[in-house]
Amino acid sequence: MAKLTIAGELFEVEEDNRLHEGAQMSAGMAASLQQTRRENIRNNFSKRVSEAVKNGWDEAKHNELQDQLREYASKYEFGVRAEGGGQRVTDPVEREARDEAKKIISNAYFAKTGQRVKAAEINEVLDDFMADNGDQLRAEAKERIAKREQAGHSALAALGLG
């Protein structure tokens, strides 16, 4: 069961049983996944190109980045992060709850050892921590998000944009 937030409210949605490893898909599904792949590759690569454009763009730089992009795209896999580890979470409540869990784990580790914990080590225990504490963290995350949204509305109103 996946969780998503719509207009600040948390909902659960069943996974699509047609989308699993080895499943055959329709032409529309394949086209949609190809488009999503291209968008992900573009998003993940855009920082390199933006920096290159700022630092002087020429045909040689374009060719160099084109080669790098081909290499990156040839190894791209959905759901696998190139750096930093961990899964990508797009639901705002879940993301907020997981970020808070990471802070809790990190702070507890530092308090115990006096050292900073590595992100990879946090990611190793994060899912178990969320299994035990996720409901409470999600409820708190939902409240924080609602407060930020309300503060945003108040700020816009104060600016005459509300």
C-alpha cells in the first residue's frame, strides 16, 4: 500500500498489480515510462549542464557532456539513486516524516558516540525505524506541513496576494 498526500490529507492507494518485474505492458504504459525515464535523466543531469553553460559553453564542452549523458543514460535504473543512497520519496508527508526520522537517528548516534553517522548507515536502519515510529512521525509531519501552508497563506495575505 502506497501513501500519498492530496491537498494536505494522507491517503492510501493500492499498487497497480500490472506494474511488477517481468510484467508485460501496453504501448501507452511503455511510452509513459520512457517519457518518465527521459525526464528523470534530464533532471539528474541538468546541474552539470547548467554549470558548464555558466563556465563557458562551446562545441567541445557539448560533445564531452553528450558522451557523459550517453554513459549515464546507459546505466540509468528507475528507483536507484546515483549518490547518497536511500529511496526517493515524493509524497510530502512521507518525505517530511522520513527526514525527521533521519534527524532523530543522527542525533541519537551523535549523543551516544560523539561522531556523525554516515547517510548510508542511517538508510540501513531507516525502514525499520519507520516501521516502529512511522505513524507518529507522519502525524507530526502532517501537522508541520499544515502549519507551514497556513503560514504561507498568512504571508500572502499580508502581501496583498491572499
